[in-house]
Amino acid sequence: MGDKECAVCSEPFADSPAYLMHGGRWANRRWKKALLLICEDCYDSRKALGNTDHRKYPVWVLDMVGRGFNVMPPTPCVACGQLVIRLDDPLLKRVTCSHSCSTSLTRSRNGNLGTDRPCPECGDRIDTGRADSVYCSNACRQRAYRRRRG
């Protein structure tokens, strides 16, 4: 299981389940949408529910993730194993606890192979985890940028 912590009180989850919530984080002088994991105590007290004072709370919790009305039992995240509580969803194929776990799962399902295209700078095969990679490494990307700049 990962070393995840509550977005509101920063307490680690250990083996307890976390509630997956829609909300926002204060970043770059504005609120940005985010998926938040919060602990049971913060869910029960709803410390940051609808509170937009970023000096007091760095997150803004809106509502639980899912399209249904019934709360699902704790289900482990497919990528990291964190127990997640969320609403039921008729379109739910897998349960992930964050965007990073969803991305990690997609890349691992694709075999972390990237594409079979050659790197336009050195000609090697691109074998990074992303399917939209253009260059095989940061060195080739930087070399191409400097060449374009003249």
C-alpha cells in the first residue's frame, strides 16, 4: 500500500480506508480541480466542505466521486492497493484513487512500451511509457530544441 495521507489533516491512512472526493487545491493563486483522498474523521466532520479560505484549508472538498447514490464498500485501488470508498457507478470499470494511479495503470496495461517509431534525433526506438512521446530521451529532446533554435 502507498504512503498516502489525508488531503485535509495530513494524517497517514495506514490500513484504514479513504474517501475519494471531488474538490480543489490552492495552487498558483487560484483553485484547481483535484481528486482528494480524505480520512473518515475529516469526512464525518466535513472540515473543509465548501470552505474556500485557502489560508485555513489548502483544499476544498465538494462531494464524493461516483455517479450513483449508494456508497460502495471499501475497494482497493487497482494500481496501489489503497482502500477507497466512493459512490457506485454503473460505468465503473476499475477503482483508482487518483489520476496518477489511473495513468500508471494505463501505462502498465500497455506494457510501458511507448511507440515503435524511431526517435527523429538519433534514430533509436522510443521505449518510454507514454504513447505520445516524440523523442527517446531528454537529451535528444534538448538536442532537437537547440538545433531548431539555430
